[in-house]
Amino acid sequence: MRRIGGFVKVAASTLGLLVAVGLAGVQPAGALDTLSCGAVVTTSIVLANDIGPCNDDGIKVGADNVTIDLNGHQVFGTGGANVPHQAAGVYSDNHTGVVVKNGTIHDFYHGVRIRRGSGNRVTGLTVRDNIGGNGIVLETSSDNLVDRNVVVHNGRFSGIATFNTVFLPPAAARNTISDNILYLNNGSLFGSPRAHGIAIENGPGHVVLRNQIDSSGRDGITLFGGVTNTLVEGNYVTRSGNNGINIRSGATNNVVRSNQTARNLHRGIVVAGQSNEIRLNLSARNSQFDLQDTNPACDNNVWSGNTGGTATPACTRA
């Protein structure tokens, strides 16, 4: 990983080192747990073996407040078109306080799927080559933390995603996605690459913080309509196949602050939603515009202190 002209570039050759650093350290003491595909975990475990190839889910969470420490091992599926719809390396449904950490998950539909859960954490994983769905997905879930993962070549939707949070009670999303490295999330079983790096599909109060995102198939970070009161701060987004950061129509009252975007195929930062704040961002060398607001006269969006070589309309220069 190197910083070029104020921007961070994550090269494919560095990923092995990043993974090794993330998994280094003293191994847990005590008995280790040997599991096979489809194991249902009801107490905390430290894995003793690789698991796979799995024809469906790798590990299923069966209780609240358990830690699944992969202990440097891998959980892997069959890969490609043979993977069943929604099959996940680790799947948790309707549980709280679950931690998944310290290993590699690959070749499923989703890498990690958290459904109807809160207070869970996904950390210190390498999640790669899960083609069909997402690398890590939070579905109808709130108050979860996804941090310090390396997320590589997943799709066809996103490297990391939240969705269906609109079905939660009001003001009950608040998922945090922070300090992850996402690279080449552009996989697709059905034609051209189209995955986003990070996709927030609906709900209030999310935090997208200090992620490094490179070579996504579509947007590096995208906030869909219905996303509100979300903070996007301190992210580095480069070489996306569409936009670096995209605040879509219907996304309101969000703050996009102190991000850097460069060399994205279309726009560095583009805003179609209303009543958003876009402040102190640096955007350069994007193919169309570095900064763009698609609303006439920026509508109720506030642009302040941003730096970009090309910008439209004039109100983005405030």
C-alpha cells in the first residue's frame, strides 16, 4: 500500500502481506474445535481445522453471545455457479452479540451473512471470491460493526452491504463499517462486473469510516434512496468502474466529509439526494467530474471546503 499524490493505492501484490499482518499474533490457549460443513455453533469456539468445500452454509450460528474464532483457518465453498442461492461461509440469523474473526472465507454466495441481528461484529477476516451475493452483508440488522477486514473480489452486489434496514423500527439501523480494505469487488456470474465496494441500501444512522476502496465494479461507496443521517468520512476511493462516492436520489441529511477520491471512471463525488452536507473532500483525476451535484443550484445540499479539479454546478465550489 502506498500513498501517491495524497491518495492511497492498494496494490494486489500487497494483499498477502496485509492478510498476514491481520492474522499474526499469539494463538488462543485451550482446547480447539474441529468442525465440518454446516456445523451449528452454540458456544464460543476456536477452530482447529479448515472447513470445505461446502455445498451450502459453512458455519451456522445457533445462539447469542458466541465468538467464532477461525484461528487463521479457512472456510470455503464450492465456488462459481454451483453455490446455492444465499449460502454463506458464516450465517447468523436472529442473534445478538456474535463475533466472527481471524480467518479466511471464500467461494460462497455470501462470505458472512448477518440477518435480523444486532450488536454483532465481523473483524479481522479475509473475505474473497464470494461471487453471487456480497462479501459481507448485514440484512435487516442494526448496531453491528464490520471492521478491519480485507474484502477482495466479491459480487455480484457488493463487497460490504447493508440492506432491508427499512423494516427495522425508526432510527434503528446504525451499522458501522470502518477500517476495511476493499479491492477488486467486481465479480459477476451473469456478464459484466457490477459490484459496489460498500453499499448502504436504506435506513438511518450508519457510519462508513476510514475504508480503503480500490477497483470496484460500480461505485466505491453508494448510499441508496432512503438512507438518512449517515456519516461517510475519511475514506479513500480509487479506480471505481462508476463513481467514487454516490449519494443517490432520496438519500437525505447525510454527511460526506474528509474523503479522498481519484481516478474513478465517472465522478469522484456525485450527489442526487437533498439536504446533504459535502465538506472538506479532496477529489482529483476522475474521468467526468471530480465534484457534481445533479440538483439545480445544488438544491438544499451544502458544499463547503471541497477541492476538485472539475466541478459542476458552480455551487459545488463553495
